[in-house]
Amino acid sequence: MGRRAFTTTLCLWSRTMNVAMLTGHLGANPEAKKLDSGTLLCRLSVATNKRWSDKDGERKERTDWHRVVAFGPLAENCLEYLSKGSHVAIQGELQTNSWQDEDGNNRRDVQVLAKSVEFLDKKDDAPAVDSDDVPEFDGDDIPF
């Protein structure tokens, strides 16, 4: 019995996976772009927060920013129903982009290609968070 479970676990981890799951708040209103193919693209900037106490008991907090892109009907829904401060749950996959900037430096960034976006704000309570709870977003806070 134990051997079978071990074999199943081994088999599961021998495959590759690219799965990203985020739950956070939008730091800015969604941005739209129409691709040459006519497909609608929506860019989201999602903040996730981590809170902990250090060894001295001092409370710490860190905010991480994530670039998320959605396409087609999913992008349309995000543009229609989301705004700065919206609470979302996103499932998708990571994509790494590489390029050279105008100075010839190699650059890379990682974004989440959204496969699903769940709107977590309650309709009656929207927006679900005070604007004080959402970090200010001026574009310079994002490291990409």
C-alpha cells in the first residue's frame, strides 16, 4: 500500500507543470490594448501582501507586484467589472519574456497569462477594501 502511494507521487512529480495562482488587489485600473489580430488584451497589476513577525516580534509586511495579462472575452470581462482596488483570484501560467533594451542590455520579465479571473468583491460591498488598504500605484513601484 505504501509503495503504491510512493509510485503515484513519483509519477506526479516526474511531469512538468506551469501553474500560477494569485489572490490580491488591483493597484490600478485595467489597461486595454487591441492586438493587430483584433484580439483584445487586458493588463492587470496585482498586489499581494505578506505579513509576519520577525524573531524580535516586530511586525513586518511586504507587497509584491505581479503583471497579469488576459485575452479575448476574459479581457473584456476584466475591463468591464474590475477597477483599482478590486479583489481578484487569478489562475494561469507564468511566461518569461526576454529582449534587449535601447542600450543593448539584456532584459527579462515574468508575467502571468490568466486562464481565469474570479472577481472576489461582493456586489453589495464593492469596493471591498478601503483605498487606504491598497498600496498607491504610480508605476515606479513595479520592478519591471
